[in-house]
Amino acid sequence: MADPLQTVGAVTRLGEAPAELSPAELVSRTAGWIRHQTPVAIVRFGEGEGRLLTANSSDQLSMKVAARKLRRQSGIVFPPQDVLRIKSQVMRAFDEADVVGIRGSQSFSDEHKMWVAQIERAFEERVAEGRPPAHVSHCLLNNALRDALPSLLAGQSRVSVVSCRDVKPYLATMCGVEDVRVFQVPSQYIVRGVDGDYEAALHGVPIWPGFYDNVRASLSVRTLGEVFLVGAGIFGKELCVRIRDLGGIALDLGSSLDGMADKVTRGPNKPDPYPLPSA
């Protein structure tokens, strides 16, 4: 794999100056990229990714924090070497995404603001080290893209989805897309209380490492600029860059895909934490 710091970001390839994009500006740019079939990776980085990005093999506490986050997402107890491998994949997305969602809001909790500050600082450090230019937007950019999805996908004959949720009915009814190809992944472990039969089919399958590697290897772009809706948590970040490199347009929608499948996993009505398996 090429050194991410030696690659050329989409902003450079498109001849654009890196910009701070408001939600409305992000939607407008995304509409243009879809219209012109321009491969792009739009990736958000929240507190979960912050825990991976700041993990350091010489800092035992930071490694435990990252491993705990990964376990809550997957149900798996990760050894340090796997934590660092997943960190390297998140870092690749951090270094190569064309739009990075890293900004926060005043309404965030103090802990969330702390992680936002650490992620922003990490991004500035990577840019100083040679990270290619990129557009920057809010870490909840997925909400703006979700709300605009019917217009963004207007006229699209086919869309691919990387998610644990069955969003085919939503895409057919709300967006008029009938040809939906699905790369189903295991659901986030800690919120499996909302899962139905569709998600339960993969409850016994660990996402790491074999399943993830198989999904990554099986990704393909059927037509230049095919839109991919990605909701695979920490494991989906590098997949977005992979999709872009194959010629697709990756939208990291995260938990927004849960709502499209009528699953509430965030906010005051979220389910009680699903019990983790014994270590």
C-alpha cells in the first residue's frame, strides 16, 4: 500500500482550494460530484475514531480506551496488535478522505468536545506532515446528507449499501432507487437490542478480521461514480477510501442508516446497552 502522505487528495485532483464546508455547502458539492460522477470519499470522525487515532502502543491507558470502544462496537476482545492494525486503517481514511467531518458544536458534552479538539489537533498535525488538502465539515455531516438523500439520488439507477440495516425499502420509496446492492455487515454490538431477524442473521459472525477482509475484497464499482452509502462504524472508514479508489462515491452515513430502517440507536430513546459477551 502506498504511503498515504504521498497520495493526492481529491481537492488537489479537482483543482479546488480546500474549504470549510457548511452542511448546505457540503450537500451542494456532493450533488455536483454525483452529477459529474466524480469519485470522492466523505468520511466523518467522531469520538469513537478519536479513541483509535490517539491510541499509542507506549500508552497502556490509550490502548485500553481504544480496545474498549472496539469491543462495544463488535463484541470482540482485541489484542494490542489488532487495535493498532485497525488504528492504521482509520488513519488511512483520516489521511486520504476528500471531506473530513471533524468539527463539533457547542451543544456537545464536555467529553465529546474534548475528543473533537483532539481530532482537530491530529488533523492539523497530519496536514503539517504533508497530508493532502481536504475539505473540512461538521462531524455530524451524515445528518445533512441523509436529509438531502432523495434529491442527491434523484436519477440514480443503482446504489450500493454497506450496512447492517435493511434500507432497500427506504431507498425504493423515498429515493426511487430500485437496484440496491447490499454488502451486509454485523451490527454494532452495544445496540443489538433493536435488531430484528435481518440483523440477527449475522449475530454469530465476528466482523474482524476475516469478515471485514472479505467485504473489502468484494467491493466493486459497477459504473463510474456509483454512490455507496456506508454505515459500518469504525470499520467503515477505510472502506470509504477503498470505494473512492475503485471509482465510486462513498458517503459515510453512519447511524443515519439506522433511522432509514426504523431503528432508534441514538438519542434519548436509544435501547439499553446490549450485554457484552464474557471476555
